[in-house]
Amino acid sequence: MDTTQNNETHTSGERARDKLKTDKTTIWYLIILFISSYLWQFIIFLTGGVESMLVPLLMFLPAIVTIVFRLIKKEGFRKIGWGLGKWWYAIPAIYVPLVFTLVIVYIVDALNWATLSVFIFNDGMVDSKVPLFLGNHTQSIAFFAVNLAISFIGICLIGSIFAFGEEFGWRGHLQEKFLRKFGLNRGLILLGTVWGYWHLPLILMGYNFSNYPVLGALVLMPISTIFAGIFEGWIYLRSRSIWMPVLVHASGNTAAGILFGGMVMHQNELFIQLMWLAAWGIVAALCLISLNRDKPILWQECS
């Protein structure tokens, strides 16, 4: 009886020590990631700011720090989810950001808040100013819809090269640790907050929110990454594949480029940015409802 109790006490003590080590490791991971990322963003500032060619390379830092930490701590990489998993989640991963972006484009155009400059609609025909897989000649709306849908896959695959650098860190490494420590809802929200403030110096330089850099850096960007991170967390848990949040990230970046880079604004840009946040907020709310109704199992715990 005493031996059993001693063994149970010893096991509990080992678990507590392991948990403390994990917490300390995660804290050191975040410290090193933020220091290295902020230093890189300072170099970006010195080499042209948001126009610097070094900006895309920032996206690889979470992956680099993750690789170093997992090698040092001998965590390995087997449980990241390298396979395609439930591959059909690629459909919402690619097209959800695109669809609600096109809805916003339609609304702001109808309200005359902005005009889409990259695609010109006229009498049921479309002229594209950007290269599309099936050509950018004048085409019917039906043909254009197919053309855009096919082309968007290729664009997302190219963008995934950079998106993987971040998602390997946020989803592949940190998400599982945050969910174990803080629970499902708080874990996803805190992870999204970390992701948002990781961009802080770059946003203050005018990236994404050129007219409202301080508001963007302190409020709008973190809210955006919380909402987007919940969707990416949902799709990662459901698909068990790192490639699905990677596709969401690439799709979201491309869709945002269409919305904010491909439109001529007639109204305060902040209205459109708030619509963008609201759309992601609806998606995030639906994902949290789904996850709380049918709580997924962290496959890292049972594989």
C-alpha cells in the first residue's frame, strides 16, 4: 500500500517537473523568437521599411527557431502532421478567405466605397489586369469564375512556401502546447495574440495599415490574427495536417492583397478593414462553436 502511494507520488512529481520544464522551454522559445524577429524587423526598417526585400524572409524565423528548439529538446518532428490528413479540408482552406473577400468587394463596390481595379466588370464580361491560369483576356463572368478558382490554387501553393515558415511555428509547434496549458478557447486566443504582436514593428512601419499604423499594430492586427488563428487552429485540429493552415495563411494573404492592394478607395479605408475583421470574426465564432461542441483530440497526445 505504501509502495503504491510512493510510486503514485513519484509519478505525480515527475509530471509536475516535466510540465514546469515544458513551460520554461515555451517561454524561452517565445523570448528568442521575439528578440530575433524584432531584430530582423529593425534591419528591415534600416533597409527600406515595408518596401525592403527582406520582409518576406521574416516569415521563416518561426520555423528556424522551432527547428532549433525541437532538436535541442529532442522533441522530434513526427507529430507535426506531415501527411495530407483529411485532404478535403484543402477546399475551405483555399476558398473561404477568397469567397468572403469577394463578398466584401461586391458590398464596398455597391456602396461606392471603393472600385476593384485588378478586375474590370462590364456588360457581363471581365477584363483581368493580373495573369490568370486560363488567360487574362476579356471573358464571361462564368469563365472568369472558373479561371480565378483554378488560378487561386496555384497562387496559394506558391504563397505556401512562405506561409509554412510561420505555420510550422504557430500551429506545428506552439498550438499544441498552448491548448494543453490554457485549454481550447484561451489557448487559441492567446496564440493569435502572440502571432499578432510578433508583427508589431513591421505594422508600425505602415505594413497592412499604412494610414493607421499605431491602431493597426496595437489593436487591428492582433484581432485579425486571433480570428484567422482560430480558423487555422480549427482546420489544423480537424485535418491533422500542417498543410491546411499553411494553405489558409497563403489564401488569406492573397485575398487581402486583392482587397486592399487591388482596390481604389473612395471611402475611409478603415471601414473596409473593419468589414474584413468582421468577416473573419464570423468564421472564428463558427469554428469555436464547432470545436466546443465536439472537442477534438490532440493527436500529438496519442500518437
